[in-house]
Amino acid sequence: DFDKSLPSDWREKGYVIYLGGGIQKNKNSEGVVNAYKVFVDTLVSEGKGLGDVPYLVIAGKIFLNMESKESKKLHELITQFGLNEKVIFTGFYEDKEKYSLLKNSLLFVHLSLYEGFGIAVGEARRAGTAVVVDKNSSYPEVVGDTGLLVDGNDPVESGNAIYKLYNDRGLAVTLGAQARERSMQFSWS
């Protein structure tokens, strides 16, 4: 029942997923929203209606905590961009739902500017999901050439990478399969 918080038309439109794990500055959640905005603008400029573009799914209960100034700021940015109907917050999700949320997404985006390892990226890769990640920190080692590495502070570069994987499903599937294979090199130990 992983899709209980997703819109009923998610299978038709698809979704990009962000499992942020936190909302502190280094997680760069705003960078994800900025990149998504560039992606949406590109699709709209090509003649796609806003209602037909894929959703951005932001998973995690912290993003619904409106007492958090960071969370509130993120919601304000989404409103400023006019994307309230396109950005879906799942709130809390069970660990058992994580794999399905990742596996059924078009791609996973994580633009964190610093991670010790990047568990969320590892989980996306284990699910066989193509990833767009920041090229700093541990991600080049974890992802290698099986994902798209971008400057997470550059919304145009990041948004174009999302567009590239959306527009080239063959590349997304290939990278997802390679990512799954590479993820087997990593374990909890």
C-alpha cells in the first residue's frame, strides 16, 4: 500500500522522488525543488501542460513539520513557484514502503552537499532506480558512472539532468540496472 499518499494518476504521469532524510542546510532540499522547477519549465516550454508533467514526491515526515523554519521555507518556495499541485509530500512512510516508492519512480534525485555515505542513494540504487546526485562528498565513490553527477547548487544543471533521464527512458533503465549491480558491492558491514 505504498501509494496511499500519491495522487491517483501517478502511474500515468510518473514521479521523481526525493527521500531527504532531513531538512538541514547540507541536505539541500531547496536545491531539489529549484532543479524540479527547471525540469518543469523545460517540459512546459516544449508544450506539455503543467497538469501533465511528472510529480515531485518528497518523502518523510520532517517535511510536514510546519514548526520547522526550514520546512516552512521549503513549502513557501513551492508556493512561490506555483507547484503546490505538483509537489506531493508523503509524510511518514514505513520502511517496507521505501523500496516500492523508489522502484516505481521515474528517477531519484538527491542533491545533498555533504553525506558521509548516502544511505538514501544506496537504497535507490538497490531498487534499480536511476539517480541524479550532487558530485561532491561521497557520491562519486558510491555512484561512479552509474548515475548523473551534478552541481547540486546549480538548478539548471540539476534540472537538465532530471530532464535527460525523463526524456531518455532507455538511459534511465540502463543506469538503474547498472546502479543495482554496483549497489551489490556495498553492505552494512
